[in-house]
Amino acid sequence: MHRLCLSLSLSLNPKMQSLSLSLSPSTQRVSYHKPSSSSSSSLPLSLTINALPWPFSSSLLTARKSSPFLISSAKFASLKVFAASFPDAKSDEPAKQTSFVNTLQLGAMFATWYLLNIYFNIYNKQVLKVYPFPATVTAFQFGFATLMINLIWALNLHPRPNITGSQIVSIFPLAVAHTMGNLLTNVSLGKVAVSFTHTVKAMEPFFTVVLSSLFLAERPTLWVVSSLVPIVGGVALASMTEVSFNWIGFSTAMASNLTNQSRNVLSKKLMTNEEEALDNINLYSVITIISFIMLVPCAILLEGVKFTPSYLQYAASQGLNIRELCVRSVLAAFCFHAYQQVSYMILQMVSPVTHSVGNCVKRVVVIISSVIFFQTPVSPINTIGTAFALVGVFLYSRAKRIKPMPKTH
């Protein structure tokens, strides 16, 4: 069965009082009748539409006098009815197929995000255990990411942005926070277990709420504040029972929360001009390049030159497998860039709240996989504390969906 919607564009003039349009499945013709006498341009007009589904009846439009629709000026009076014939059945099948394909694509991207993150943490931990120079390792990761970004731009896989001086000024504080966040995370990963670092990093929502309240004047809802209780309590409980606990690893992981969330708050505060705003992928790319340029001299200043052939030869004489170190460093750097690139691609496809929930699940997956791979000893109380913290992060993500009730005056 088909439905019929009629399409007519009609201009009225004072000399025409009636018009009829008749349509049939095979022919379409328009006829109108002039009145025998002239009429005023402000005569009232009525519109009657009899539209029945094909094939039961044709449609007849009749315009005549004595109508509830008053038209003050016939020059500007026009009527538009759109004509289209479309089937009732199977009209939603292409939409369903598209939705199913999009769901599969999104699911594959989430799985890739998680897998790359797992491998990054494993390779990164292996490198930092035998090569304890986190600033040099982080600079290498930024350098490899910079190379990948320029390759993507050169191959036109993503459009290259045109950066202005004002954009650099706005982005620079974000790059500083990005650099410090990644450097502090690597310091923590070199000192404590991967699972413990990510348990402490579950405190990110707490710093988000505090910094947003201080710098953006955003008042958190009761539900958001309530979700922070299991996060803080769970991290505290896990920290007290962590076998690999030391203050450097704990404090640097906590400081990375502060710097990473400062970057997010600054991005909201500084990148407000729509004409100067970059898309998520290009913003991450520019921040990474600036971070690499900043961190290389800082790494040399803090740790010295630890990547020359002479130093690597000396390290090899001390039993370090240089080939394995280089391979794992490259793999860690590739995973570092790839998982962040995929993360920003997902962020463009879903809402920030959905992305936050996905990030919470990712942290659970990373903690469990690192415990299994590195055979990290975990006590029951430590497990309960970690679980509390992760449940709190999930509740925080859900609480962000709840809109505050509007104030009534």
C-alpha cells in the first residue's frame, strides 16, 4: 500500500476565486476556473483537502469562498503541499541496517581502545623496569606520536589544521598539563604496580569536581558528590593494603590526576572561541607536538643523555638486552599514540558521559589484565578497595546524566 501526499505551490490573485486540482495514479493535471466577475483581494478563503490512500480515491483540492482562513493580501498568499509516494512496509529496514553497522563499528573501536591500552601498560611497564628514566621514555613516546601525526597529515588521512598565534597561546597551557600528566603517570608506573597506579588514577572525578568548582564555578549535584565517597574511600583502602606501595608512586599518580583534570578544565575555559577551536583529533595532535618539543630538553636536563649509542653499549655490557628494549619501546610508543587517537575518535561519535563510562570500564580491564600478566599479589581488602573505587567512578558517570532541578521563584 502507498500513501499519497500532494504537492502544490499556489499563488492567489484577486481575479481568481476557485482552483481545483485532480490527481490520479496514471495522470496528474491541474485545472482552474476564473470567476465571471472580479473580486476583492481580501476575500476570505477556505481550503478543503480530501486525501485518501491510493488506490481507493484520487485527491481533490478545492479552494472557495467562506473559509476560516483569512488572507489579508493575496500577493503574498501561497500554499505548498509536498507530493511524495512512499511504501509503508520495509521503510525502516535501511535505517535498522545502518544502526546495526554503526553499533558494530563503535563496539570494534571500544575493543581496540581497550586492547591498545592493555598492551601499552604492559610494554611500558616492561621498559620502565629495565630502563628507569621516565622523562626520556615519555619524550620518546611523544616523539613517536609526533612522527605518526605528521605521517597522517602528509597522507591526508586527517586534515592538517592551520594554526594561528592566538591558538598556540590558548593551547600551550593544555600542552604543559598534558606533558606533566603523562610524565607523572610514567614515574608512578616505574615505582609501583600497574594496577595500583590505575586504582589511584580512579580519583580523577574527585579532581574534576574540585577544579570545576574553583575555576568554572560549576556547583556539583548531590548525586555527583555522593558518588565521590566510594571513590575516595576505595582508593584509601586499596592504598593501605597495597604490597608495592611507596610514596613516590602514590604521590605522582595523584599528581597526574591533578594535571590531567587541569588540562580538561583549561580546555573548557580557554578554547571558547568557535572560530579558533580545533576538532578533538587535531587538538590532541597539536598538544602532543608541543609536548614533545618541551619535554626533550627537560628530559636531558633531568636525566642526562641516556639514548646515545655509547650509553646503550654500556647498558648492554651490564646485561641489558638493547634489542628487546628498543622493540618494546617502539611498541609502547605506538600503542600510546594509537589508543589516544582511537579515544578521541570515539569521543566524536558518542557523548562525553558515554565516553566517561567507557573509560571507567577500560580502567577495570587494564587493572585485571595487569594483575594477571604481572602476577601481582592482591589481598582481599585491596580487591575490595579497588572495587569500591571503580564502582564510585561508574556511579559518578551515571550521576553526570542527572540534570539539576531548575530553581522556582
